[in-house]
Amino acid sequence: MRKALLFIGASISAALSAACGAGGTNANGNANTGDAGANTADAGAEAAAAPGACVPADTTPCTSYTFPIEDGGTTTIQLGPYGAQADPNVGTGFENTVQSSDEPGSTTCKGFAALFSETPALTNELLSTSMNGITINFALYSAYHPVQWPSTPVPVITWGNGTCAQPEGYGALLRYVASYGYFIIAANSREVGSNNSDGSQPMLKALDYAASANQDPTSPYYQKLDLTRIGAMGHSQGGQATATAAADSRILYVIDFNAVDMSIPKPYLAVSGTDDITGFTASGMSSAIDGASLPAAYLYYLDPVGSSTDLIKGHLVLMLTPGRVTSQTVAWWQMWFRNDAPSAADFIGPNCGFCNQGSSTTNPYDYGANSLLGSDAGAPSTTDEEGGAPDASGAADAGGAPDASGTADAGGAADATSP
């Protein structure tokens, strides 16, 4: 298995220094991605999130997220139609083993952060495990969920942090996904690839907690979660942990950031870029995807931003510039879990929305998919509220999936045309 030489948790250097594209559209201008899928989020749902803005470590409901960038200013992303809220330190009774680097007094992460050439002030801020009066408990979890819950239970995604990273280091991405009607449960551990003392995996134990909370009348997540629609995603060390966790039968689909591009046992999207510690190339990822026995695709980002002295800044794309991955991430989940035709059209076919973006002046990247993506071949058998998986044309199987306007075409086939 090709993997990173070192699983670097990029949020230590970049989590809050992220610079993100405005709004909810793709940097390449494909506004349908993610946003169109929101129209099909859950049948009968009313997307009316509570108004408000939040900043890193906020636990308040919000429809936008503002955070600092390297030049001393701030940037704001607009969230999806359901808004988002973060709940830190949940999951009592499902604790993970606290690893040595997370023990008080450990200097492991301080030395690790120095690899990224950020200013001492920013590095110290990002290494802080207490913010806004909240101290992270590394044995527990952070949950990201809609403010306005859809009318039917939402898919569940387990998240894995990179080395020395905390969930809030990925706050822009996780809130953005949650705001489209997803429940994300993230182990707080900064060594999420290390098993617990009982041999269990933190990313899977997170799902055990989610299942328990869904059945607990005292839980705020009671009967709000659809445990038949579970995905996994993670970054760096968390990406490797995601590939390992994917062997669990509960996990149906995967996004792997900056870690693994082959031998993942579920349909997957692999993400990397130039100047990544993985050493991946676009051609190498294309070969890995073509050799997969399940539906698979890759995104390979070009020209990553970051410190001029940082020779591995391509590893930091989803932290330094989360706007380059937010819409694509939502589109992947919408395609599989919501059978959303516009999202499928971004991934499938020679004229797909993500195709031919290498010369983009705002978000250049290479994209490719294997011949199995767009068919049901090799994909787990699942049923959502709208029907089957998209076929190779981007149209949904019979079952009445809505098109980009949220209205089903006559005969039940969804319109795959991007708005």
C-alpha cells in the first residue's frame, strides 16, 4: 500500500490560518456542487438554520464560520442550508486510550509543529488545548451536526485527525459538511491511528458512541442519526486510520486526504497534491485508481499555498485553503448518500464538473475516476430515501430522485444536468 512517509497532522500549523473560498461554490465556479445537493438533503426537510456566525472553538449555532489567516486578518465561509454546531467532549462511556503525545507535559507536538515554519505566536495558539473556556479531553469526541435537523435521520461520518491535530483544526471543513445535513463524530485523539489498549480503533469506537446516542432518549442526537448510511474520512495519520477502519462493515464510502490512494476496501475518493509528504503524483494516483476493484476517484491539487520555506505545504491543502475541498467533499457524500444527480455529474463522465480543471486560475487540480465509478459494480448494496446509486451517465436509478431543483423527473430518473 502506497502511503505517506510520515502522517503529518497539518492542523498544528494551519488549522486556523486557513484561507477559504467565499460562499459555498467550487473555486472552479461549479456552484452546483454541494449546494445543489442540499436541495435533495432529506425529503420534506425545511432548511432554516438559526442565524449567526461562529469562530474556532465556538459551540454556538451558526450559518457562517470566521477564522484567522496568516496575514493577521480573517476569512469567512458561508455554511450550508442547515447551519452547523460543534459539541466538544461528548461520548462519556466510550473513552479512547489517551496516547503519550496527548499526556500533560508532552513536548511531542511542539516539536512536530516546528516542521511547518509558522510564526511562534501562531504555532503556540494552535497547540493550545484550551480555547474559549473549553479544554479538550483527548479520550472523548467532538460532534459536528446541523443546527436545523432535517426531518429524517442524517448520515453519519466518522473523522480521523492528522498527527497532533484536533478536530477543531478542521473546523471549516467539518462544519461545512455538517451544514448539509450530516453528523460528524471525530475522536479528539491526536494519534487516532493508534489502537486503544483494548485493541479497538478510535474511529470505530466513535461509531459505537453514535449508535448508542441514537438510542438514548436523553441524548440530543436521539433518533436523528441513520446508522445504515455511514462514511469515513480523515487526514494524514487519520487518512491511514480511515483506510484501516473502512474494513468495518458499517462503513460504506470513504474520503482519504493525503495518506492512501489504493487498497481501500470501500468506494473512495483519494485527495493529494503537489508538495505533499506522500510523494504522490497525478499520474501515479491515476494508475492507483484505475487498478482499484471498487468505484474510486482522485483529486490532485496544484499550486498549494503556504510558507515559502515549507516544502511539504501540499499536505496542508484542506487546512490552508479548505475552500478547495469543501464543495468536493460534500458532493461525494451527496452523490452516494443522497443519490444527488448534480453531484454525480461533477464526478462522472468525460465532461464532468471536476474534469479539465488543471488550468483553472482559482483552483487548479487534476481529477480522474475509474470505470467503476458511476455504476453499481462493487459498491455495497444500500438504500436511501430516494433510490439507488447513480449510473455512469450521472442519472439516478429508478426511484424518483430529485434533480437540481429538488423535483423528480417524470418516470423517476433524476436530471443529471448541472444548473
